[in-house]
Amino acid sequence: MAWAYTKKAAFYLLVLVIVVVSVFPFYYAILTSFKSGTDLFRITYWPTSISFDNYLSVLNQGSFPRNVLNSIFVSTLVVVLALFLAVTASFALSRVRFRGRGLLLMTILAVSMFPQIAVLAGLFEVIRGLGIYNTPWALIFSYTIFTLPFTVWVLTTFMRDLPIEIEEAAIVDGATPWVIIRRVFMPLMWPALVTTGLLAFIAAWNEFLFALTFTSSNTTRTVPVAIALLSGGSQYEIPWGNIMAASVIVTVPLVALVLIFQRKIVSGLTAGGVKG
Amino acid sequence: MTTETMVRPAVADSGAKRSELLAQRVRAARWFLVPMLVALAIVAGWPLLRSIWFSFTDASLNDLYGAEFIGFDNYLRWQTLESGRTIYRGLLVDDAWWNAVWNTVRFAVISVSIEAVLGIIVALVLNAEFKGRGLVRAAILIPWAIPTIVSARMWGWMLNDQFGIINDIMLRLGLISQKIAWTASTDTAMTAVLIVDIWKTTPFMALLVLAGLQMIPKDIYEAADIDGVHPVKQFFRITLPLVRPALMVAIIFRVLDALRIFDLIYVLTPNSPATETMSVLARENLFDFDNFAYGSAQSTLLFFIIALFTIVYIWLGRVNFDGGDR
């Protein structure tokens, strides 16, 4: 009996450790973001006083609000574009049998796992050639390299799992593949589109290497670059309070979205391959 | 799934009509694929080829188009001095590059191994039934949802030598006797990077393993219990082999991610040779040091290292991505 209790206690201790380790850094960032002045450099584990100074300074000085808008604009557009191209492509890849399909799927997966640095030089040339360097279009263009293969891959997995019967009636009526996609698949695919779109959105929102390389002015940067480059005159003047406030501002909506769509996100993440 | 079964006898009143329908489907499929393939060719295929091309030229950042072909000189070139001594130069004999390769490989192996072990533990916990399971799952999604840059900054603050809470906790617990400059000191910089990466990506590993765990039928364990098989043995003989396919896929995704790591290191430990990885070094050469061609050579080599690894892994591990062509 005592052994059973010990086991149970150990289990709950493990659960507690997992939760605390997961949540603590975010909690501490929030705690720090509400400190100001010398309070910042006094280590506390619980909130002592609340000050909005950091938030006011991040939102009123510099180009942070503009960076947030840039991020929203770029991520939204790149997701819409990727989904638009991916729906028809994944129909072809999942419901029609043709030669070379397996190879094509592997290529798409390979592109989604690409080391981004390998295309950086070439992309830079293309972006300069198109005259979109240092504009949001440079990012929308380059982010397609990871959002498109990802959305195609997940939607293909999703469509492959739908039963044959749903298409049958439409085929009997002589509907063309385009009509089948619009009338039969689209209504069924909303949940999958939302999940995939959300995951692609998060990936685009978090992207750093391309954003750092293809934009060069404060007003065109996205949020991750802005936060990475927030710094003071020297190592000892890093504005930690502002950095934490900015971090909390961009992370809270993301965490909220993820928690709301928890189940969908988990299924979307695992759809990327684990069916073996 | 075959088209033959999709267009079952229901419409097969005549063979000609059926094959006409089939042909129409395949034709439509081709057209459906064209826009995506064109897009991928423009954003991935062409830039990759150009990057490889640049690595064989003397291109510089401000003169991309005047680049001239110089063969393998960026990779290896040599010169024999009058004294008879031969001097080798180029990427293949560059210590900074091999240091970066070593850093990247070391980082990938250590981080993914620890993540795999921790991921399995977390997945096993989430697979058990207990009160508050939903809450735990929500909690582990938080590190995953936080942007890498933000987590690098958050941890950078927590690992700060003077005002960091990690040093404070460890001092209070008596684990260390004096404050450690985690990110600045060359001895601990890699540890700091590993801590943040493991914290951030273990949830991904756990979720993939959990998906694998949930597909194991419960009655296997019931049978094992009846036979009196010890739980530890059950884990190694039943759980691990059955969850292996999911684990292999999770591991390859993570390794590929780890081998190209850039953002975490760029922000958490800037300019530290102890953590500089292939991607960080290549970007530095491309855009900061004005060694565009040399940086291209580095990124090309990185690409081939990763490609080689992937092929070997898939071949040796017989990883099945397709999930069966049902």
C-alpha cells in the first residue's frame, strides 16, 4: 500500500516538474516585463509591484508597432498563398494515381526540410533581381519555400484518409475534378485548412534567417528580427525590460491561439508523417 | 488507393467511358500540380542551383553578375612556394569551418539524444490516465509555441551572469559556489544553447511519440500483465519496438532541424567560436564579411552534408514517411 502511494507521489512529482519547467520561463518573462527601474535587477520569484513602463516604451518608441503589422501582413499573405496553391496540388497527390507520385512526394518533403542557408545566396540574387529587397514581398516570396511544401504535405495526408465513397456520387454525375474539389472536398476540408494554416502561420511568424537577411531597415523588419536587434549601447545596457515586454506582446496571442486550437494543432503536427 | 477502385463498376458501364474518365483525372492532376511545382522551382530549385554556382565563382556581394568561374578554388587551392613548400588554402583546410562543423554535429547529436529520452518520458506521462492531463498537455505546448528568438531572449535573461535567476536558483540550492557567465564563457556557451534548445523542442518530440504510443492497442499490455511481465521489460520489449517508427520520424525531423540551426545561436551566444555553427558561419561570410563566394561554398557543403546524412539515415533506418500507400 505504501509502495503504491510512493509510486503515485513520484508520478505527480514528475508531472509537476514537467509543468513548472515548461511554464516557468514564460512566467518569468511576464514577471520581468512588469518591473521597471532598479526593480529589474532584483531577482524575485513572485510579482511585487506592477509597472507598465516597459510596455509603454516599447509601444511608443521606435518601430515596434510597425514591426508587428509587418509580421501580421507577411504571415497572413504567405499562408493564404500557400493554401491556395496547396489545395489543388494535394488533391492530385492524394486522390489520383500517376507515375512518379511517390518521388514527387519525397521531393516535397525534402524541400520542406531544406537547410535554408543553402538557398540564401541564390534567393538573395533573385530578390535583388526582382527589385523587392527590403520590402515585405521579399519575405512573402522566400517564406513560400517552407510554407508551401508543409501545407501540401499535411493536406495530402488529410485527403488520403477520406473514404472513396465521398467522391463516387460526384464521379457518377460526371463532375470534373475541379468541381469535385470545390463541391466535395472544400466543405470537408475546413478543419484541416484551419489547422494547416495556423501551423504555417506560426512558422512564418517565427522565421528569422530570411527576415534578417532580406530586410534592412527598422520599418520593414518583422517582429523576431526587431526583438533580436533590440539592444543598448553595450553589453551592460541591454534593455531587458523592453525586450521582455516586446516578447510578451508577440507571444501571448500565439500561446492563446495554440491553447485554443490545442487538439487540432497536435493532430496537424503528427499528421506530418507518423502513420507508420 | 487506386483510381481503379475509385471508379468502381458503378460507372463502368463501358470500358471506354471508364478509361476516358481516368485519363481526364490524370490530365487534371497534372494541371493541378503545375502552379505548385513552378512556385517551388522558383523559390527553391533555382536559388539552390545559383548558390552552388556562386560557390565556384569569385562573386562578391556588390558584384553578383560580374562573377567569374574559378573552379574549385573556394574549396581547395594550393600554391607551391620557391622553397618547395606547398600552401593549401580554401574551405576544406579552413579550421574555422571544421570547428563550425564539429559544433553543429556535436550540438545535433547531444540535443536530439536528450530530447528523444525526455520526449519519451513526457509522452509516457501524457499517455497515462490521470487528473489534469489536459492541463499538462497545454503546458508543454507553451515552449513549442514561443518563437525561437523570444525563447533565446527569455533564456538569455534568465542565464544572465549578474541578474539571472538560474544562477540565483543554483546558488540557493548550493549547486554552484559562484555565478556562472553561461552565455559569455566558452566553457558553458554550448551548454546554454543546449538547455534552451532542449526546453523548446522536447514538446515536439513528445507529441510525435505520444501519437505513436496511442496507436498501440491496450490489450497487448493486458496480456503482458497476465503473463507477469515486469513493466520495465514491457517498456523495452513492447512499447519501444512499437513506437520506433514514430520515434525514427521524429528524430530525423529534429536532426535536420538541429543541423541547420541558426537563430538560437545567433541571438543567445553571438560571436562565440564555441557555438558557431555551419549556418551562422556561412551567413557571416555571405553578408557580413563580404566573402559571398566563400560563404556560398560553405552553404553548398552544408547542403551536401545534410543530404548525405538524410539518405544514409532513411536507408539504414528504413524510415517510412508515406504511411503506407493505401
